[in-house]
Amino acid sequence: MRAREEERGAIVLFLMITFLIIGTVAVLLPIGYASVLRARTATAADAAAIAAGVEIRRQLVETLARLQPPHVYSEELVAAAAGAYALRNGAVLTDISVHDDREARVRVHSTDTRMGGVPPDVRARSRVDLARLRVRLIDLE
């Protein structure tokens, strides 16, 4: 009789620990996935900002080769390049602006809605270095 009571107590303890582990995993899994999703969206924002900067640089070089003013560029082509790179990285370009004819600012949000909720919104900037004709990422907000 005493052995059965000990066995019952062990089963109850085992079930309590099992439910505790399952509950912990159920809480931590969405938090971890949200962190991964934010990092992926940040990568998409970086890629979109760099693509925009590369397109601005391409257009600047082209206009300088034609001896035109360097501030003449197509914002539609810049937005198309940034949008394509954002999409390749699992995000959608929601906003783009060009400042000082050589700095691109982009905003993207994730297309991943598997976990429900609002997808992260991330911004990034890139700048064309006219002296070296390089594009560099400025910051990530």
C-alpha cells in the first residue's frame, strides 16, 4: 500500500514538471521567433538601403559621364531596386526617401505573419561616398 502512494506521488510530480516544461516552451518560443523575425527584417532593411545607394551611385556615375548635373536621378528606379532587395529578404518596402541626392532612407516590414501580431517595422540608411564612389550603411534604427 505504501509503495502505491509513493508511486502516485512520483507520477504527480512527473506530470507537474512536464506541464511546467511545456508551459515554459510555449511562452519562450514566440519570444525567440519574434527576435529572429526582427533580425531578418533588419537584414532586409540593410539590403534595401544598400541597393538604393548602389542605384543612386549608378545614376550619379551615368549622369556625370554625360556631363549632366549630378543631382538628376530617377527616384522610381531607386525605389524599385530597394523594393526588389527587400522582397528577396522577406520584407516589403513601405517608405523610401533620398536626401542630399546621395543618402537613401528606407523603411521595411516583414511579410512573415506565421506567429500572428504586427510584423516588425525597421529603418535603415545608406550614403554614397562621392569621393570613392562607395556605398556604406550609416545606421540601423
